[in-house]
Amino acid sequence: YDSVDPGTTKPTKAAIRVNDLLETITDRYRPLTSFSQKLHFLIDIQIAIFDQFHDRLNSSLDAYLTLTSSIARTVQGVSKDEQSQLQGLGGLERLCRVYGSAEYLEKKMRDWSDDVFFLELWDELQFRARKNTVSGRKLAGQMSVEDVAERTSSVVGSDEDTGALFDETAGAFRRLRERTEILVQDLLINNIREALRPYGRINPWSSVSSDVVDVSTIAVTAELDPTIQLLESYLSFLSKTLAEAPLRRITRQLTLSIQTFLWDNVLMRNNFSTFGSAQFMRDISAIWEAFDRYLGVGQGEKGMRKLREAVQLLAVPVKDEQEVAEAESGENGKISLGAQAVEERIFRSNESAREVLEELGMEVLTESEARHVLERRIELGN
């Protein structure tokens, strides 16, 4: 990677060199007066080089997919260690090299399209293409309007006012960038979900403790440590490599995947005591903290709002008769609902359930989901 401004996606040195080369080529043919010669320089040299570099990046993605496939070890002779490396941080770095190059050159194509030289060349191209469309003559040498449109922009020769010389090239790099972003998401999601599997198989959640539970004093479950370490290694790398927008898009999908895994494999498969609820809350908070360290405060929790509300509901304290009376009378200075009161109102009706959820500050959890969550709480029994 080459150094660029902080907070921007890092391109490779190869992408920067290709762009610099083509800027030099532009300076060489900029003084030409012949439209045909300028068009040939543009299509046969500049765009051709961009196409070749695009093909190289695309081939790198295809090779990555082949080497990480299930049949790679038998057909390609890829060792287990090599495949593991490609599916881990090594594979992530390989994908980000393609992503950074594609994004960089896509933006450069947009910038070049706004250059005065290329704007004037585009206007002349459109004027000639519209006239030649009627006459059927070649546009430049042996190139027809259709030939030029295929290499530059689909609107060549049309009456549309939009379009630019590098539309097709920029579009190709955009599609490559989008394809690579999906592969980055898949790599992260698959590896983090795999790391979470041992955590999803444990069941300490119904353990009962007589001590008052303070979430901040509870240690994170040991089976979750490898997942957090892996997550931090990924986020540390991505935060230094990607701009904020793609980083947020990618991690948004990752947080949703983690939320789905914990909901399906932990929350909905186990019963929780007061202590178990607090332990689960502590574990989830540790995951949020990993995201917050690299994305900003509150970003981890923001990406798992449904799970946050579910655990908050699961951890509503069970009150004894005296605490219930004080809460109802407001003698303790505030109205604090206990688990029994919340349960009664949640199961009474949808309207009642929505009211109590709003009182608890919950906006994402549905009435049906809230009932399923409370059914996981062992102290509520019936």
C-alpha cells in the first residue's frame, strides 16, 4: 500500500503507478490537433492499459475464489495451511489490495472525466457521433460509433446530455469494487461465525448465584476470547486500510451476522437465570467494545440494536414483594419495573406489550420477540 490521506482507502502502489503513467501519456498527446489521433490515443493506449489492469485485478479475485474453494486442496494441491492463511488475515489483505486499487482508479476516472481536455474531447466526440449516426460513416479511422461507445460510454451518439469518456472504464472498476466488498464481508462473516461456534455450544446460562450481580465485575466467558481476538485483528487492519464509508458498510453486515448467530444459537436455545443474563450481557458488551475501539464509541451496540434490547429485557431484575410495593408507590424516588410486572404486561396484549416496551426505551424489539425472550428467563417460571 502507498500512503494517502488518513481516513481514505489505501490504494496499491501498482494502481498509483498505472494512473501516473496514463497522466504522462495524456500530456504527450494533449497538443495534438487531430481528433482521430486523440481518440486513438485514448482508446488504443489509455483505456486499453486500464482494461488490462482491470483484468489483472479481476483474475486475482478469481484465483482467490479458486484457492479458497472446497475442491482447491484436491484439485489445485493447496495445503491446509495455505488455504487457512488465505481464508484469514492473509486473504483479507489480498482482497483489500484489489478493493483499494479498484476504488482508487474508479475515482480517478471520474476526476479525469471532469478535466477540461477530456470534456472538450467528449463534446467533439458527441458532435461527430450524432452526425455520423445519421450518415452511417465511420467515426475515426475504422471505428464506428458503436465501437467507440463500447469502449467509452453507452450514451455516445445519443441525445442525452449525461455521460463522459471514461464511463465504461469507471463502471468496470466500480463493479469490481462492489464484488470485492461482498467477498470481504463473506470472509469476515464466515470466519467470525466459525470462531463463535464453541461459544454457541456452552450452557452456563441457568447457573444461580446468591450474590448481587454487577455486570462490570464479571469476567468474559473464556470460550468467547478467541472470537474477540480474531475480531480485533480484522478491525485493526480494516480501520487502517479502508475509508470510513466502506468500513461502516462492511462492519454493519458483520454486526448483523453476529447478532443473528447469538440470537439463534444462544438466546433462543437456552434458559437464563439472573446471573446467566448478566454474564450474557457482559459477553456481548465485550464484542461491542472491540468494535468501538476501531469504529468509534457506540458503533458496536448500534449494529446490534435488537440483541441489545433483548438482553436488556432478559436482564430486568426480579423484585421481591417489598421492592414491588416501593416501585408501585414511587417511595424509592423512581418508578422501576420488575420482571414480573413486565412479563404480565408483555403477555396481556400487543397494545400493553408495546406500551411497556416503549417505557423501557425499546424501539426495535417486536411484541412477539419480547415474549420469546421472556420465556427464556427461568425465574419467571410460568
